[in-house]
Amino acid sequence: MTACIVGWAHSKFGKHSDETVESLIVGVVGAALENAGCEAGDIDEIILGHFNAGFSNQDFTASLILQASDQFRFKPATRVENACATGSAAVQQGIRAIDTGAKKVLVVGVEQMTTTPGREIGQNLLKASYLPEDGDTPGGFAGVFGNIAQAYFQKYGDQSDALAHIAAKNHKNGVNNPYAQMRKDLGYEFCRAESEKNPFVAGPLKRTDCSLVSDGAAAIVLADTQTALKMDKAVAFRATAHAQDFLPMSKRDILQFEGCAVAWQRALADAGLAIDDLSFVETHDCFTIAELIEYEAMGLAKPGEGAAIAIEGQTQMGGRLPVNPSGGLKSKGHPIGATGVSMHVLTAMQLTGTAGDIQVPGAELGGIFNMGGAAVANYVSIMERIK
């Protein structure tokens, strides 16, 4: 790969009723440029990741980035979307721009969800499923993953213990992440037990098994390698992969997350690495059952055996392979269009030793998996610092 991350910015994720999509964008753009040590006029191309799907009345949003600086006027700016993997889709479009000659590219991810009424939030998120089959699913998108969890339990046995360990791990990690929406260590027992504060939401999934509704933004500045090596820091893409699968779950074995597996296999092969060569992974835990199946898809366990990875603590900080040191979507939050960019920001911070209290000691290689829909849009990045 020829692209490197040379600067970044990240808003706090959460409920920001005093913000707009525009103000969230403008805030991270200025901070990312400052972090990279460059001006708006230095940017050759702009990519915005913004899912929207009804969350914002302003549906034409690519040019909102120009509100951050008049120097952006007349530069190419494009919005991309690929459901919950929108942020990583934007990152990979930025890499393509570098590969075709751009010297510096600005990539921004944003979403404002919390100002939408609750029922509409569910309807908007359900648009990331195949509506002819899943449009009437009780519980909306949570119901889709509740059905996946139920099918997994039927095939491999009740995995509620493993899901609670995953939720508790991610909440514990999120306590130390200043960008996280929920910074509270809930503990395994709370996550495991049904209660008034932790009711069942869909199938075997409880509230602690579901990611948060969030507002937020993140941004990165990309540069070609030659340019990046002249700047203060450079975190290179050792490999990327994108595997798009069928939208209808009826056309595939949903318990396999085959698109996720293919994306990981391609990226690791291109990087010349095995999964255990990585120092940590930021993965897409929109629901705890997703993280569990992703353990199997990325090669940490055989199909049906991912529970042991969680229960034995292999993915905790200090374990075999720390997964979601940031707290993941479960604790950090999941503003749809911002999530993939956020993952890249936090990975760059880990690899430059600037992740503060969520730092993985000695991190040298970072893996990212960002997913759109139920394992439909599957993006993997493998990153390392070269300066």
C-alpha cells in the first residue's frame, strides 16, 4: 500500500443535541489538519463517510466539509456510504485517491443519531438489512442479530456466558477511553443477568449486548508514503481488503460471517502475516454475538468454538490478542458513518504510542474489522507505524 495516516482527530461520542452534522464535521476537520501539521489548501481530495438513512434532513453533505475552511473550495469532495461500514468505505476510497496520484487526502466520518425519535432510529437502522425478508423483524436491526444469536445458540449451545464476558470486557476497556460514550465498568455479573436495568431486547440479546445510539465524528489525513516520511508521523496501511456478500441472509450461512473471513484472509495474506502476529484488533461489536462470530471468522477459533476465546480472557488487555482496547462500539458508541474512521484513528494512536490509558504496550501491528449490515460489507485494514 502507498497510503499512510499522518494526522487525525476524534470527537467524544455520545448524545450531542447542541451539535449538528455540520458542526461535528467542522470540529474534527480543523483538529485533524492541525494534528497533521498541514493546511486545508494542502488537501487534494476530500471523502466523507455519512450513512444518514434519514437521521439528518441535510442529505447532501459532502460539501459541508468546505465549511471548515474557504481553502477547500473547488477541491473534489465525495460522500460514500456502505451501511455501518461507511467509515471504512470512506477510508478505502481515500487510499484509492492516494494510489491514483493525490498527495494528501482528508477522510471524515460523521453521524448524528440521537436527535431522531426512537422509533425512527430503529426504522433507519433496519434499512441496513434486506427489507423483503427482514423488514418486519420484531425489534428492528437488534431483532436481526437476535435471530442470529438464537440460531447460533441452537447450533452450538447457549453462549450467554461468552456474550456477557465480551460485553464486560468492552465496558471495562471503555472506562479509560476519553472518547467513549459510556465509561462505566458494568462487570460480568451485571452483563450476564437479566434485570430491570438489563432486560432482554431481542432473542437472547440483552441491553448490554447491544451497541449504543450515538453522535460523533472522526477524521484522518492520508498522504502518500514519500510525503508521509517527510512529516512528523506516518502510520502505513500494510494491507486492506473489502469483501461484499449477498444482502439476503437466506443466500448464505449467516453463522459463518464468510465475508468477514474472506476479508481477513485476503488482508493477512497480502500483509504476509497471521492473526497472532497482530498486537491488537479493533472489531465491529455492534452486538456481542457479532464479536463472538468474528473471533471465528478472523481465525482465533474454529466455528462454534469462539466462546472459549471470550471466557478464557484471550481477547482482554494483556491476553493473547487484545480486541477492542477502545471499548468497541459497545462502550465507545456507534455513530454509523464515523465508526470506521474512529477505528483507524484509535489504531493510529495505538501504533504511535499516544493512546493514553487504553494503550496496548508495545503495539506494532494493528488490525481493524468494520462491518456493514449482517456481515454484508466487510472491511479489514492492517496497519503499522513507519515513522
